[in-house]
Amino acid sequence: MNTSIFFRKAAPLAFLAGLGLTACQPDLENDVKPSSGSVDFSKYIAVGNSLTAGFSDGGLYLSGQQQSYPAILAQQLKTVGGGEFVQPLFNAPNQENGSGYLRLAGFTPTGSPITASVSTNLALRQGAAPGRPLYTKYTDPINNLGVPGIRLSDIETPGYGSMLGNPYFERITPDNQPLQTYLERVTASKPTFFTNWLGNNDVLGFATAGGAASFLTPTADFEDKNSKLINALTADGAKGVVATIPDVTNIPFFTTVGPVFRATLEAAQVPAVVVTTGGFSATPGAPPARKVIPVNTIRNANGSSGNQLFTLTASPYLALFGMPNNGRAWRDVYKQAQPALPAFVTLELFLQLQGIDTVQAFGASAAHPIPSTLVLDDVEQGLVRTATTAFNKAIKDKAAEKGLGVFDANAFFSRVAARGIVTNGVNNTAAFISGNLFSLDGVHPTPRGYAIVANEMIQVINSTYGAKVPTVNANDYRGVDFP
């Protein structure tokens, strides 16, 4: 894959200078004698999703796993009695690239970053099929139970890996227990200390699909599953730290492309764009509704005006605005939706059902609108924020009931989005490419970002349990890897 982000000249470097950042991570000398406080760190278990697994740059691969926040945290916990921390690493011969990932290949003459897929030395095993990979098995006991893609609502689903096809959970599921649930796996882990950062995907999937191809977990279901998970983790008296869900609208996936698109349209004196709303139609004569978005309601560069957000994945399509382009965006939407469509729904029929005329100018008329999958509008953002608030209340309430530490990731990342964070004199921001914190997928952190998360969790551990766990120098970990 070769994609270029829709930037103006020099945009990738625009955030490197003149930043007045006030938020900072304390530069601790770590000269205090380490202490475990009131915690037994001998068996640390990390529960979570892709953020816990070390997912980065759109994939899970060896070096990303080795620099996951649980791995960094476990390294520091060893100074206060922590034991070995085993991860299901992609470290078999010539399989270090795991699922594959994105790399920064360079920049176009106009300053747009070019990404390319790394597709060699993958950890695919025989039987893998397009759209349903099978990764090399890792069934030894592990401490990092991070499963990319898992929602809190999935933790009691039998066969979540073997039958429903999450390849990352299938990979760590014992062959003699194919129907094992994630909750059963967590229950059997018996930690003395844990971190839990589940729940992000219960809003993130809906948001990154523009509210069109996923759903928000009902609050009652979230509360129930969260309670069961924490009860299982604390059943034998384990202590731990739980993390809240960040406001996903602050991440580069949503804040990068729209401002440049707006500036380009304003320069061309284009007053508005047309997008679809909601999901897709499967009924003749009932195409999805259209919505006119005035250009001045698209978020601007500093976030001071506009509330319509375009996804990072919209980048190659927004550059085609006003052109017929043979329906490229809608053809790609069809490819993504095809596995869930009846076999008789061809591309031509799909376009007819959505009321798409690819001869018309893309995004400029109701006949050829921008797919809703590429836009998170103001209404959808409201749903995301309402769900995030409810979910975070459930997380905090359960933590208070059990006396657990809370890493308020929502408050932390909101501060970072507004002011950045300084680590040992180095500015880090939420800017795409240049900000150091977010990887090339615009969602998951870089190793630098994961190190900062580990330090934030260490501060919570120390303040909650009277421990003295040393932090790491986040500057020892890289941001985006430049060619």
C-alpha cells in the first residue's frame, strides 16, 4: 500500500517550532530507594486491547510488543519485587513483523508523508485466508493479555477467537479450549498486581467507522462486564490500576486531515461538501440520507472553530474532491463491506442501493457524496462523548469500590491534546508525524508515547499504594521512525 496524507507543503514539520507547552511529566531523578509499598508485584498481569498489546503503526510486531507500556512497566516493577513478564512475542525466525505494519517511506514534493506497508517476515501460518489471518500460535502462559480489537462487551463471548475470528485471541487460545472466553482467561491468570485498560474499542470502533459500520456498547452491558472483570482480577486480593477511556476525537486520526481539507476548500471558495449519514442501504429506493456540511464547520488547524471531523483514512479520497474519479471511495467502501453483504450484491447493485452516480463530481453533490465512514459528524461525536462519559464513570466507580488506582487517561490525553507534554526538556504533542506521541495509524502511541503512559501509571501506583517505583526516561524511546 502506498498512501499520501493530504497535507500542504511543509505541514509535517509545522509543529516542530514555536510550541509553548506547559504540561509536563516530572523529570524524576529516581534517586529514592525503590519500594513496593503495600503491593506484591511478583505476578503482574496486563489486561486490555491493542494499546496493552503494544500495537503501533497499524500493526502488531516484535519491536512494538517489546516497547509496550506493560513491558516498560514490568521492567520497572522488577526493582520492587516484580517477577518475569512474558508476552506472546512474534519472535519466531523471520516472523518479527507479525501482522505487518506501516512505515514512513518519505514525503512528496508538496510535503505530504508517504506510508508503505511492511508485508515481509509476517507471522502468518498455514490456513490463513484473505480477510481472516491466522497467526503463529503462542499457547505458553503469558502475562500480557492485550488483545487487539477486543471490546469489553466481548469478554464473555465463547469462541471469540476460534469462531468469531479475532486472530490475536485465537493465537493465544489453547487448542483444547477453543471456546475459552476472555473473562475465563483473565480469571485463570491469578495476578498479585494488574493493570486494566479495556473499553476503548467500545467507542473507538464506532468513531473510526464514522458511526456507519459499528455500534456503541450499551452502558448497562459495559457496567456489567466491567464489574465482572474487576471482580475476577481482585478475587484473590490483587491490587491494581485501571485506566479510563480517552476522548477519541482528540487523536490525530481525527484532527489531521480535516483542517487541511478546509483550508484547501476555502482557498478555492468552495462553500460546502456533501456526505451521507448513518449506515448503508440494502433496500431499493431508500438510499442513505445526505447531509450538507458548510466548509466553515469543518475543524480548523488550531481546533478553535468547526466541529466536523474527517478521518485519517479519508486522506487519499479528499484529494479527489470535485472529480468524477470512477467512484474510488465508494468502490473501496464496497470492498470493506463485501464480506458482510449477500453474495448477490455486486458493486453495481451496491452503488445503485446507495444512490451513487460516479460520473458526478465527488463530494460536491448529492449524487456522489463523501461516504459517512470518512466523517465523524457533530451528532456522532455527541454519541461518542456521552458513551465515553458513562463508561468512565463505571470504571471509576468500580475502582473506588475495590480501592484501586485510577490512571485518568481521558484527562491526561485531553491535556496533551491542548498543551502537549515535556519530557526532560523535549516537547511532545498530539500532532501527526511530528508530535512524537502517536504512530503512523494516528490512533496508537509510539514507543515514546507508551513510555509516557507507563510513567503515568507508575505515578498512580506510587501515590495509591505508597510504593516507590522508578520511572523511565521517555526520551530513550523513539517517536515516529523517519526514513
